[in-house]
Amino acid sequence: MGHSSELDFITMHKNQLIASGVPELYWKTLETKLKGQIFDAGEYFQIVKLEYDGKKEECDPIFALQALKDISKKDANSIFLIDHCWTFKANEGKKKLLENEKLRLRLAAMFDIDKDLPIDKLVEEIYKYSWKVSGTYSIASNVTAEDRVPVWYIMDELGSAVYHNDNPNCRIVPFMYVNEHTMYSLLFPTDDIEEDYLAKRDYAESVKDPIKKYAALLAWWHKDFTELSPEAPIPDKEYYLSGHIPETLPELSSGEKLDSSKKDKFKVYSQYNLICEYLKDDRFEFVDSEETADIMWYLDHFSDFKELSKTPQKLVNQFPYEYVLTVKDLLSMTCRRSENKDWFPLTYNLNTEIHHFLSCFQSRVKEGLDNYWIVKPYNLARGLDMYITNNVYSLVRMAETGPKIVQKYITNPVLFHRADIGERVKFDIRYVLLLKQSQPLEAYVYKQFFLRFANKSFDLSDFDVYEKHFTVMNYQDNLNLKKCLAEDFKTLWMQQYANYPWEKVESSILKMFRQLFESAVLESAPCGIPASPQSRSLYAADIMLEWTETNEIQPKLLEVNFAPDCKRACEYYPSFYDDIFRLLFLDEKSDGFFEL
């Protein structure tokens, strides 16, 4: 058995080595060094401190790695293990630095920062500089959302001393040693490195577009982006289709449609257990077969609307290309189409529009405006992998960790006084939106909205303190979850904001939702939601309220959710799904909805 495991190193790591571009010449040496824990880079390199004739610029490196002898890229031994001195998740970094004095002092020395600074200032300086030398990875094999949150790391003193150059002579790549479940970095030459020469790497080697390359390297090489436009264009349809399963469009000339007046019962196939539990109206009955169903309510994405057209009596709970609402980057494109954009925060795709974002960011710096931004992934919810910062280096680096948007953080939110804790906190509001038809537009809003509150007093500090800056508390057992019904909130609102009647605030919210849907159906598929007579849909829209410069209240749309969790809706209002299904499928309007 032992002999077999000796032979398994290449088998277990081959795909990783190929993907990382590690030449096969080094594989055997790497195996030997890993099994023997041989960290011999110090025999080939030394760390030197760089001196500058003039003033050192912020982006200039402090240290460099100098070769002690000739290093040939053709020598099988020219691959070196680099240890990691710190591994962290971005929203926990400052907390870990505050807790760990030994790490704090080590990093201060590595970054040439005065260790005698006040602790808070020292942590801030270390954390800011860390984005210049950190690397990142995620563990693809893990299945929980929490496990997919990217991990950042800082290499030891030797690895961190290798600075950026557009003409690199080496590469450094992260490497998971499966036998120990341990991450290392591997340093190896791409050109021969002569004695006394410095090791240089390309920190953005995978970025080929020149403008995006400058953006990716902002932490190492400063560039002024304000000559570019801060206005990002709306992309063509190829962008909308990329990364998404193609959807077929319905045949609009199909035969007779479902007539609710001619049926006594509707057969419902539902993938959502709450519907099965809370839909009580006896005009609906549940079936286990999609083939026999009149109404199909999916949690999975449905895409074959052309095939659905062959059975025109059937209805489905989705519209073609509704991801123009429910996917964060596409939502921003949709909102850009609106004539009034005041209700949507300034948003950029960090991967494709980073140069426009940097133009905006640097312009705001010159104008003395606040520059707090929140980074959000396309494909995670519940506040996971979201970060708030005004550190442009960290914002730029976040583009390396997968598809993300960067959105202007709401710095002057309308706050809510929580009597139970005696603090004024952030809150957001979730509205349930119903799209009954897109052409012509027919949409509704469920009147009973849902509140979510932060647990700590709001101010523009401590952005890594979750309970101060985020409101989603119902997925973590140890967090206080404040419950408040819509009617109770309205009463409390009038006590706190008597000069701002809720009816007027809500009217502006409903106007915003109308403009949102108008923008969503403005363009043809795949850039907009097309006509689809067999479609009905339910979304959840999360909004915040912001004070304008003229002391008015402006609603801000944060996101629109596909297949939202409606557990709270059912618990607070047991007739929730009865009301929804009657409106969507029986054409029975009630006073429980606003019509947009």
C-alpha cells in the first residue's frame, strides 16, 4: 500500500500542475521537496531592500529577491517551495490582525511599516498594503456556499519580495499538496536568472487587454484612468448569452391558451415545498407529474419555451431571459436603459468594466467625494463574499476571484431606531413582485413588504463588522433577528419620520418598480424579457432608502431575486400563496396588491 501511494503523486496532482503551467521538467523535484519538506530557496536567493534616489512612490516595491547564483530554467531542481505566512478571508482580515500580535509584527516588518503605530492604525496600514502582495484561491471541490468564498493568502518574506515587472523571469503559482491538504506556492524560472539579478514576476499574467492590464496592476504601477469615460456602455447580445444556458422562445401563434374561467381545478406541479404546504385554495390540486400539470412551479431554471408552446394550456413560473432582472450584472445593464437612473446605485462589472470604474473612482478622489464601494459576486447571496471598502487596491484585486460587480455603497441611508437596542441602524425592505405578462406589461406588488435590520448602530467605519453593515441575519444561528410586520413598521415610521408620510415614500418605490419592469421589457431577447403568454413569475426585490442632498428620500434598488425564499411571507401571512395563485392563474385581483 505504501509503495502504491509513492507512485500516486503525479496521478493526484497532474491536472493541477498542467492547469498551473508548471513544466513537467520540475514535477519529480517538486514531489521530492514536498515529501521532504525541503525549503531551499534561501540557498539560491536573498532578500534585499531597494533604495531610491528620489522620493519613493506608493506603488514602488520595498524589497526584492536577488539570485545568489545562476539559476537555469533547464535545471530540474529550479523549482522552490514557498510557505504561506497568513491565510484569510477578506471580511475577516482586520479582525485576525487585531487578535494576533505575532502575525501583526511579522507583517509590519515584511511591509516596512512602523510597528509602534497605534494598533488600529497599524492594522489598517498592514491590511491596505497586503493587497499588493496577496494571492487568492478557492477550493472548487467544496459544495457549500460558504466554502466557495475565495481565500486570500500572503506568502512568506521570500515569496512576497518578488516584485512585478512586465518582463518577468519567473512565475509563482499556488499549489494544493493533496497528501497534506496544505497550500504552498511554487516559484520557478521562465528564463535563466543570472547571479545578482532580481527575480521578477507578472502579477497579471493572464490579462492580455492593455487597458485591463493597467487596471489589474494598479497596486504596483499607478495609472490615471480619468481620461477614459466613467460611463460604461450597454453591451451587445453576445454578452447577455455568455455563461448562460440558451433559452428557446415561445411560438406566439400556438393554439388555445389556458382559460381560467373554464376550469374548476388546476393541477399544480411544484418543486417548492412551501407551496405544497401553504396553497390551500381548493381550486388547485397538486400532482407529481409535470406531464399532467396545468401549472408548473420550478426552482430550477426553465429554458425551453418553444417546446412549452406545444402544450398551450400549460403555465410556468418563469419568463424567457428573466435573468436581465435576476443576475446582478445584467440587472445593472437593464437599469442603465431607464431614463431615470436615480433609483439604482452606480454599478460596474469588475471583470469587463474595470477601466470605467477606475475612471469614476479616480474622478471622485479628485472631486473630494466619498469612495466607499461594495463588491458583490453574481452567484452568491446572503451577504457571502461581499465586501465594503474605499481601498482601490482591494477593489481591483477582487476581480481575480470570479465574476463580480462593484456598486456604490449607500453612505447616507435612512436609518431606523430600534427601541430594543437603543440604536439607529440600517434596514432594507423586501417587496414581492409579480410579472403576469410582459407584452403588454402587467405587473403587481404584494402590499405586505418585509423588513430586515442591522443589529448595530450605523456609521462609516468597521466595514468588516457584519451586524453593522448587513441586514441578512436569518441564516446564522448566533445573530439576533428582529421581526417586524409591515403594518407595525408603518406605525413606527410615522413616529420617527412624521414629515415623510409612508404613502409618499411607497409611491416613489412603486414608481421605481414600474420603471424597472419597463426597462426589462424594452429590448428584445436576450437583452430583455419577450412576450410569453404561458409565463407568470414571482421575484423578490430588495431595496434601501437613501437621503438625497436636498434631504428627500430616494429608494434604491439593490437586487432582484429568482425563486426567493418565501418562508417568512408564509409564516407572517398564511394566505400568501393563495393570494399569489389567485392573481397569477385565476385572474382574481384583490386589495392585497398594487398594480404597477
